[in-house]
Amino acid sequence: MVLVKNIKIIIENDYKIRSLFMQIIEYETKYLNNVRDLLLELEEYIVSIDKDNLDIVHEEYYEKMALVDLENIKNNNGKCYLAIEDSKILGLIMGIIPAYSKYDYLDYKCPKRGIITELIVTSKIRNQGIGEKLIKKMEEYFKNNNCEYVLVDVFSYNTNAINFYSKHGYHERMRTNIKKL
């Protein structure tokens, strides 16, 4: 029992130390490969939980996906924030503020919204508040840009992400159904 209590104290102290030294910074190009590593980790996880076996990690994923995401950020008034500690990237969040299409107003009020496109904390250190700090930083960016809502698409089989977003006040609004023919 003493050992379990001591381990709990060590874990709690590690969390407090991490909170003191971890920073949220805006993306810099010197961290491109770190971003690639995190996106690859996320996609490999998605592939591992995909009950439909439709997701893949293409051989060009590592080289191209981060560049595609960063270009999307550049073209849509977005940001990429990194959680960093001792020059190590622990997690990232990407978000955009896209314009509506010219016909969206026909069936939607079109309030200004931000969209979280990626959020990942490396699996080695999850559940230590890093994702929460990243999401708060992105929400702050969206608020500062007069967004009224934040949207995020979550993979249906990713129950960890669904629970995380729910814990932070997000709720389901749309649903995509699929049927194999």
C-alpha cells in the first residue's frame, strides 16, 4: 500500500513539474519533423481502431500530410500550436477559420466558427493536462478572432477523443453513417 501511495505522489509531482516547464508555442518550421511524427502517430492509432478497415497510412503520408495540414492553416486563417518541454514536442493542435461557401447561407445561419483539424498528445504522456492546455489555447485564438463556435470532427471509433471533447463542453451535432454494399 505504501508503494502505491509513493507511486501516486511521484506521478502527481511529475505532472506538477511538467505543468511548470511545458510551454504552448506557435509552430515554427524547425519542428516540421516533430509535427510529422505526431501526425503519423495519430494516423497509426486511427488505423488500429478502424473497424471498417478503410483508413491507411500511405507510404507518402509522413512526407506530405503535415505539409497539407500546414498549407490548410495558411490558407484559412489558422494556427498550429505545439506543446513543448525541454525542446521535445509533446503534442499539437491545428485549427482554421474558413470562410463559408457562397450558398451556405441558404440553409444555415453561418455564425463565424473555428475548426479544430488536428489534436494529438503523444501516447507516452497522455492524461496529464496537455490536451486541455492545447485546446484552451486554440479556443482563445478563435475567440480573439470573433468565432462564436468551435467545430471538430471526431472519428466514431475514437472513444478517447469523444470523451475528451465531451469533458471540455463539446457535443455531437452531425453524424456520418456508412454501409458496406
